[in-house]
Amino acid sequence: MKFYIKEIQLTDSNTWKLQGFSEGKINSIQAYYNEIREYKHPEQKLNIAFTQDKNSFTATISVDELASLSLPNNQTVWKFKVNNDYPYTHLITDGPIINKPFQPENSLYKYHFDFPEGILTLVSKPIELLASIEEYKLDSDVMSGSIKIKSPLPSNQFNAKLIFKRRPTPSFYLFHEQQQSFDLGLITENIVNFSIPTKDLSTAFLVDNTNILDAIIEVSSSHNKTGLSAFISIDADMKPAIPREIKIAAPLFATLRSYITGSNRLSFYFKKNIQGLVSLSQLKETKKDLTLQFKLENSISEGQIVAKRADKKANTFEYNVEQVWPLKKGITKYTAQINKNEFLSGPINRADATWDFFLRSANMPDLPILAPNTIDFSSSGFFNVANNEFMAQLTRNDSNNLACLTAVAPKIKQDITKIAVMGTCFSRNAFNSSPFFNPDYKAFFECSFTQFHSSIISIMTEPANL
């Protein structure tokens, strides 16, 4: 059973009227498409209004309804199926039907009918959106300028958004995670201005030291909020104005640098600028406690000390687990006292982990704690934590910030062998609990006597009369 389309007519009300011939009764007509990305998605369907008079029928397709369901930024190929008493069949033609491409005044899409293998097909295709920077300025307070839409727009009924999208990996140019959008208002004569306070940039972008933000403009009509987007290109005469770098103060404490990518697009490096705002001024360690004193560049409120576990992620790391201690404010200093029995306690620890220390306060990012060279860690050895399951040691990490290393604590045997160690210092290194030497030796041996540069023979020999 077949259903033929004989004529396609575009009406003044932005609808298509399809007239055809039917070999049977029509129960319904549906427009549909399948989106294919990583896999074939369930079909998107739209019921089409129709009337039938014996062997003739007329179907009416609304441009607005079709546009609301079409794929944004992609070509959509709609087909039409007729449902009757038998499995569905497509609307077909016995040859091409004259029809002209159509673009509504308030749309960024063009529509035309096609007839591959005689099957009636309606193609929704977005216009090619191109945009470039017309003016640009970046200072410590505001990012401003204007963007030119190079693609012809049908009317002045379009709004624009400036969107920043963060690349999690610099080499993945089309893959983004965090994003933030700013409404720019109406596009006038293909130009839209922007003025964005730099302090309004989201702190969610400040993930690591490789935060790259791509600048994208999105254009949409007033009745369709989902629009077209495009990267912002840089014309040759604007290239000298793009490279700029600024420092952003509280609450971001970051640097923002605009640059031109290899594909001639506008992007930004957005990095934390918090090194050295907090420094460790004194470290005291007893058998029971750790006492830390700090020097701050700015006053804080609701202060806390936070230890974050650095978990490896590809070529970098991320913080997923933390422990917090209160910070006490004195007259001229801030102090944190940590009980070793509570240090890194609970199911948060693991062997061979690195914990980085931060200062946390209200309305500020977590600030790393600088460990200057005046702080001597040589006397800070490993101590037991987490009910003697692990050992921890305060140290200075590669960024010269306060950190802590953990290792599995040796299991102490009840029948430890007592030994005496003689010879050179190299002999003693076999019984050195530092990580590089033999950190587990205390589980098996107890050094009861140590005498360097000596031997059993020298001990058994009578002292010389001098």
C-alpha cells in the first residue's frame, strides 16, 4: 500500500501544505528522525495534522513545531511515515516535486524538501555562523569589546550570549566540561557589544594549572532559546590587541591571559594566583601535638586548616578527600594545634599518599600554605597515625608548600630481635627508618647498641695505654 505526494505548497502562515494520493485509509502521519552520535538514539517524532477524502489527502506541516524539535547546530533529516492497518510506510513521490528552499525571517535555519530514492524528506539545515572580534579590551576589572556576526542575519530579532567553556585537556579542542554564559542582548546591524566584570568569572573554572577557556558566541531568536554557536575568530588587524594578562583580586585570586589559538580563535588561560598569600611562620612538634603558626597577607574570617589528599589523574592530580581543623586567631598570629591521634584519622588514608595543606576561610578560595626555607623539616620524622596503621611526616612539596607524606606503619612483632650495630655509618643505614632505606626494620629488630667505626675485635681488645 502506497501513499504519494503530488504537490507541495508553502503558505503565508509558515506552513507547508502537502497534497497527495492514497491507496488506503490513513490513521496517522508522523514526521521523525533518528539522531546518530556514539549510537543511534530513539527517534524524535512529531504528529502531522491531515485530512482525507476518499483517495486524496492533505497534510499540514508547521515550520515552528518542526524547528523546535530539530537538532541545534546540526542538519536534521526528517522523513514521514503513514500508519494504517499495516506496518507503517513512508510518504513517497513518483518523481521530484518543485519546491524552493525556505528560511523564515526569525529563523537561523533553511528548509527544503528532497526525494532520495523517491522517499519524501524535509531537510532542516542551520546557516553557517561566523563571528570575529571587532574591538577588545582587557583590564583588571572588565573584559569589554564588540563582536561582529559575519553571517547575514534575516532580521534584527536575534539575541547573543558570550559563553566560556573550559577544556579539561588542552589538546582536546572540541571537548569541554565547565561553562558559563553571559547575556549580551540584541544584535544590531550584525554587531553586539560585551562588558563583563572579570570578578564574575566562575570559580568552577579554576580546577588545576591548565585551565583553558574557549570563547564562543551563541545566537538565538526571541522565540527559540536554543540557538547556533560559533568560536570567535581573530582578524589580522585585531591580532596585536589580543595578548593581554591581568591579575584578578579577591574573591578569585587568579590570573587571566587572553591569547590566539593555532586555529586563530580567542581563548584564555585562567589560573589561580594564590601562591604565597599564606605562609608557615613556625612549626612545633611534640609526641602528642603539631602546632602550626601562620603569616597572612589578608585578614580572614571563619578560618580552618585543610589537608587534601592529592589523587593522581592522568598527568595531573585532583583533590577528593580532605580533613579539617579549626584555626585560632591571636593578637598577631593565627595558630592551629592538631592532636596526632586525630591527624588523618578515619577511613580517609592510604599508603604512599601526599596530603597538601590549605587555609580555608569565608568567601575565599582555599589558599596553599607556603613553607619557606626558614622552616626546618629535618627534625620532623615519621609518626604513627590512624591507630598505628599508617605513618606520617610533614614536609615541603614541589611547590614549596606545606605537605604531608604517609606510609604503611610496620607491624610490630612481640619477639623482636635485639641487635648491636657496629662498623661504619653505611652499616647503620640498614637500620635507618627513612623511606629511602629500611622504614620497616623496627618491626623485626631493635637497635640496643650502636657504635660507629668499630668492630667486635676492637671491643674485645684491651685498650691501649697512651
